[in-house]
Amino acid sequence: MHLIAIGDIHGRDVWKEVKEKPSDKLIFVGDYVDPHRPIPDDRVIRNLEEIIEFRRQEPDRVVLLLGNHDAQYLHFPNYSCSGYRPDLQSVYGKIFQDNHDLFQIAFQYKKTLFTHAGVSGKWYSHHRDIWPLFPANTFADTLNSVYQSEHRDVLFEAGAVRGGSDRCSGPIWADKSETQRDYFIFHQVVGHSRVPYITRMGGPVASITYIDVFDTQVDIYEVFG
């Protein structure tokens, strides 16, 4: 199995440089909108629509994870964050809502777990009573089931380091400072926290790799297994 993970897009079309690269799975880790640098609105919209169309054309290969910048438009008025564009709520909101079934919280292959921001041990332990309610083959399946349930809010918790008031951050909001020494027992691949180059921490049993690098370079993360 050959997996490619693409970091936070934020309106950029750099994903097109790797879309034809052979792979069994191509995983976008979320944050498709709200550019950090000026990009015309029509280009951001068109780019989001093209990513969604790519997913529809290759449903067995392309995985779209949900990021915090996407969730605020999909679930408005909940889960707001910095960079929010109220003037684009109707446009972005409709795109995400019309295609909500194409997005998920997590993807897992064997012991490699992909989420937007990562799962910390503290957050997992804080909600230990929830996990038995959602038995599944993989922890990613559990997270995706929680997203479809009345417990969804726990996934969007944001701790103080990201401007929230929760005890710790969930897999949409966890900051690198929360996960780099307290990552849950998988080989995690995450975006969300910007890094100058793809950065891996951990060992052979568990690790976390940060891939939000598109502000400085076009790079992808590949997994062979």
C-alpha cells in the first residue's frame, strides 16, 4: 500500500503537482479555504470545487479530511476560528454542505492514523467514557462515528493554546505543542501546525509527523506498507 498525504491547502493549487503521482490513497488533511496569503476568492472557490470533483472522480483513492477552517463553514455558526470570512459563508457553506458526505474526520491504515491536527493522549483519556460507545474495526472509524453522533462537539474542542477554553484540544484543533510529546499510540500524520519542513517525532512504536509545509515548500508525506 502506497499512501500520499497532502498538507493544508488554504486555497493553493499545489496539490495538482502530485495528483498524478501513483498511489493507492491520496489523503488531504483538511483546511481547503482561508488563505494565509492573498489569493483571489474565485480561485479559492474554484480550487475547492476541483478538489471535491477529484474526490468524486476517484472515490476509492482520494480521502478528504475535515480541518478547523472547513468545519466553521460546514457547521456555521459553530466552531469558528481565525481567518473566518463571513462574506463567503453562503458560498463556502453551500459547497461544504452539498458535499458533506465526502469529508471525514480520520483515516487509518494499519497503525498509521491521519487526522487534521492529531490525537493527544490527554484528550483521549479525558473522553475515555465515549470510546466504548462506538466500537469499530479502527480508531479512525470510531472518530468518524463520533462525528455522526450527538457527541460530535468533543472532536472540535480547542484548548487555550489555540484560543479555546477546553481542557485540551481534539483532532481538529490540537496544536503541535499539545501533541509533540503526548501523541496517542499510533504513527500519526497531521497538518494544522505549520512547520518549515516535514517533521517527525517518535520511534518505531509510535510517532507523529507534521506535514503543514506549503507556506515554505511543496512537499508531501509518503507511507509505504
